[in-house]
Amino acid sequence: MAISSVATVPELAGPRIVTELPGPRAKELIKISEKYEPRSMSDQVPMVWARGERVWLEDVDGNVFLDFTSGVLVVNAGHSHPRLVAAMRDQADRVVNTYDFVNEWRPRLAQRLVEITPPNLDKAIVLTTGAETTEAAIKLARKFTGRHEIIAFHGAFHGRTYGAMSIGGKRSAAGTKGFGPFLPGVVFAPFPYCYRCPFGQTPDNCRLHGTDYLDWLVETETEDDVAAVIVETYQGGAGSIMAPEGWFPKLEAWCRKRDILLIIDEVQASFGRTGKLFGFEHYGITPNLLCLGKGISSSVPVSAIVGESRIVDTLTPGSLGSTHGGNAMSSRVALENIDVIIEERMSENAARVGEVMLARLQQLQNRFECLGDVRGMGLVFGLEMVTSKATREPDPDVTRRIVEAAYRRGLLLIAPIGFYGNVIRVAPPLVIAEEEALAGVELLAEAIAEAAG
Ligand SMILES: Cc1ncc(COP(=O)(O)O)c(C=O)c1O
């Protein structure tokens, strides 16, 4: 596979399918997985990863796939970016786990996070997973305000630990169903899922678009003891759902008016994914607490909360941290990754290539009756599959067949997402070149044509 820097690929490195799929080594490993691992780990196509470079992935049988997953929106800087690999190698020779002792890298990472976020966010807590940040944000909001209620949104996904599940807005999802009861004190508001508005509204006549409903919710569902609103910049797991223009500024103004903290969960939307370094920059809003993860390192597990010191400083020594949080390896790699993303202008590439991809995907929407909605921002897209455009009835079967047909052509997609399992998520690494992106969309078009029959 050819290695090259951001967006300058002279020729496509793949895809290359050289065995039946899955190949013999993949089959062997999947068999072991099925025997020794629970089924919770088995929703993806049977691609067994061996190696990655930029936007290309090789499986254990030597088949090469174009990656439209970025892991799960983690590998923003592309697979095995040489600077990240060098940082990992060098740090592995020095020290890796440092518990919560100060090391050479964690304070510098915290400083860098503060430097690149809005001025009110002046302290950072380095942790390990996204769910850890949303849990910690709830704790911080409660501790700082002395209030206990949290407003979250229908369809929201904030992670799989108990606190995080409790603010997740789809209780019938596989990751939530059967695990209740959840944390008390959480109330849910509608997120503007305009393609399937449960109230039958459109953005121009919608009162949710304002904040009347939130006032109503506070009156009816809360003890008027709301500490915070937590919201994703776009709803990821619910199907890459993007709010209409104007919605976020109104939400922010509403929080300010009521002195309620605004927690923005950008575990998924940050570090260039939406075409800006942070997704909230599109809306001109500022959180009080910002949750980061995934693309913060493009590789090893790292997450962080960046927040206002008046809130963060309510923590006393020993009250928040974890075994791996902020260790020397993860902090160093995250710091290097942030520099790589900024210096190699990956957000800009995501914006530019994303626009071209969106236009091409919209052409597919005109061509295929089953492609009901196409939404996108930077390099994250949701393709909502339906039985017919008129009825908008979700079609999870065709969605799954498309993912499988794409895999057979050497295009890797994540298992379907969305309320009804009928959304294809497209999210390539941010270093993808325009030719690669369009070649991938072409493969996707072939897969849709095959699956739709
Ligand atoms: C918006 C958002 N928040 C939180 C999480 C949880 O992150 P993690 O899986 O690292 O715990 C995710 C993961 O997909 C996410 O998309």
C-alpha cells in the first residue's frame, strides 16, 4: 500500500479483494471469537483487521478495503499516521502508565486543549473513554450547581456505562434494553430529527425550533432543579442527525437565561470531523463543559473534559480520575495528534472533500428510491434507507444488504445505525483525497444498486 500525506494520493491504493470473503484466516479468527466472545461483539461484517495506512485497511488474508468507518470515527488523522507511530514507539521505550502522577505529557495536553477551545474553557481533565467524560460531566454539573436534574435528548448517545446510558435517549436500543432502571433525575426533550418529526412539523412551522417546549418540560417534568442540558453537536448513534440552522443558538440562549449549564458532547464531532476543529463552532455557541474523545488521539484510548475552572475546581483531590486516565502514552499521542490535525489542515480537507462527497451522495438520492435522506457535515454522513420516499418507512433489511455488498467490493462500512437500524454511516478518515472519496461513493452506489435489486 502506498503511503502519502494528506489528500495527495497519486493513484488509488486499493481496494483489492484477493480471496473469497471472509478469507480463510479471517474465518479461523471469527470462529475463535464466536466461541470465546459474547455476541455483543459481532454486529459488523466479517472483516478481520490486520493493518491500516491512511484510508486503507488490510485484512488478515491480504484483502485491501477503503475505510469509510475511521474505526468508529476515531482515526481522524488516518491509520498509523507516521508521527503518531513515532510518538508511540518513543514513549513505549520510556514509560507508559503513570496513574495520576504528573507526567511529561498530561499537563501539556491539558494546556493545549485549553488553548484550542473558547476562552471560558480554562481547565481540562484527561480521561480514557467517552463515556467517562459524559459521566464526569453529570457529576460536575450536579456538584457545581447543587441541582440534580439533567435534560438530555431523544435519540442521544453518550456511552454505555450507567450514567451515560441514563442520559441516552433510546431506551429500546440493544445497548440499553434490559439494563434498567437508570439514574433518576433525567428528563428528555425532542432533538430536531426533521426527516421524521414525531410532531409532524417542519423547520419553518416548528415550535420546538424555539424553546417553548423546553419551558413546558421544565414546568411539567422537573422539580425546577435542572443542573445542565447535555447535547451532541449532531446526533451520532441516532443516525447522523443534524439540527436545523438556528436551533443550537436558541438552546444556548435558553440555558443562559435559566442559568443552566450547557454540556456539549463532542466525543464524536470534534477534531475536524465536521469540517471545523470543533463541531459547535458551526453554530457560534460555547459550552460550559465540553466532552472529547475518539478523534482526540486518532488511535489509543484517550478522552477529556474541557471546562470552566469555576466548575472543574469543585473537584477535590482524589475525587475524579482513573487507572489509565492521562497516562504518558495516551497524553503524548493525543498531543501529537492535535498538532498533526491542525498542521496538516485536516479540518479544511474534511470540509472540502466533504462538500464534494455530499453533492455526489445527493445525486445518489435522486437515483435510488430507497435512499430517503442524505445528511452530512464535513466527513460524516447519514444515509437513511426507506422502502419508498413517499412513505419514508424505514428499511433496515436493505440497509444491512448494502453494508454487506459494499464489503464484498472492498468498501468498509459500520453496521447500520439509527432509530430503526436503517441508516448507513459514512465517515472516512479526514485525510481522504477527493479521488478516493469519489471512488468510495461509486462503490457505495454499486452496493445500493445490488441490494435494492
Ligand atoms: C457522542 C458520543 N458520546 C459518548 C460516546 C462514548 O464513547 P466511548 O465509547 O469511548 O465510551 C460516544 C461513542 O460512540 C459518542 O458517539
